[in-house]
Amino acid sequence: MVDLLRLKSLAVITVLCSTGFIGSLRAEHRVLAEIRFVANKANKNAGVWVDGQYLGYVKELNGDKKVLLLAGKHEIALKQAWYQDDIQQVLLEPGKTYEVKVALAKDLRTPSPDATGELKINAIPDRAAVFVDDQFAGHVNEFDGVGKAMLLTPGQHRVRIALPGYLPFQTVVDLHPHQKLKIETELIKGSIADAGALVSQK
């Protein structure tokens, strides 16, 4: 009889704990807002920063990688090579979904005719962001494979490959005219704090 009473008590406690856990999950979702990115084909590879932290590129930020933010004011920056940066200030309300339209304007500056050096990058994960001389250049998968490479002017360039949750990889390449180089690396897992804020400076 005593054992039966204990089992009933445990069952009640379990139900209450489960109810509390589900309630906390629902409460958490009520304080979060979802961001959805709507982009044309040309801008699906644009990099996304929220409050100075790189998250990934537009076309992958959905499903289990969807962006959920605490309600309040946030800065969303969209960057893509050969396009002008788009920086938006958004005020999010809890429990709502917001659409951010990605329609970056072409940068009227043309590549330098002296950019004859070719750099390929093969890195894991291939969704990591690539920065050259502190400027966001694109993602790893844009610079590896047939017909894919980055054109650079001859001389030294600082290359940084970074992704939240991994330690960044940094190196310096010294390109000669019409030379072809390739970087191969695998990022080591680490905390977001180790990776630091992945911000490109202009």
C-alpha cells in the first residue's frame, strides 16, 4: 500500500515536472521572434550578421538553422562580395515572425584589372565565411571546385576563415602575377567565444 502511494506521488511529480518543462518551452517561444530572409537568386549567398555576430548565409538560415531572437532592437547586416552592404535596424515583438528582404545593390566598383592572382579555398566546414584583408569575400564553397576561385591583386593578403563554434583559421598568402594558390584546412571545434565576433571592417 505504501509502495502504491509512493508510485502515485512520483507519477504526480513527473506530470507536474513535464507540465512545467513544456510550459517553460512555450514561455520561451513567447519571448522570441523569428526572422525569415526573402532573397532573390543573386543574393542567396549573402552573409548574415546579427548584432555583429556572423550566423551563416541567407539560403541556409531556415529549418533547424532558423533565426530566433529575443524581442527588442537588433541590427541585421547583409554582406556579399561585389554588392553594397545592407544594414537594417529591426524592432522585434515576442511571438511574431518578421521577413527581411534581401535585395543588395550592385557595387559599381569593378574588379581591378591587376587582379590576376588566383586563390582557391578548400576548408571544412565549407559554409565558413572567408575574409580577405578584413573584408568579407564570401563562403568557402564559393571558392572551391571547377571554375571557382578568387581573383586577387599580386602581393600579400591576409586570409581569415571563420565560423561560430570553431576556432578561426588565419594565414597570409603572397601571390605573384598569374599565380594560382590553394588553401586547404579543417577548422577545429571551439566555443563561440573562442571564435570571436566575425565582423568585416570597412
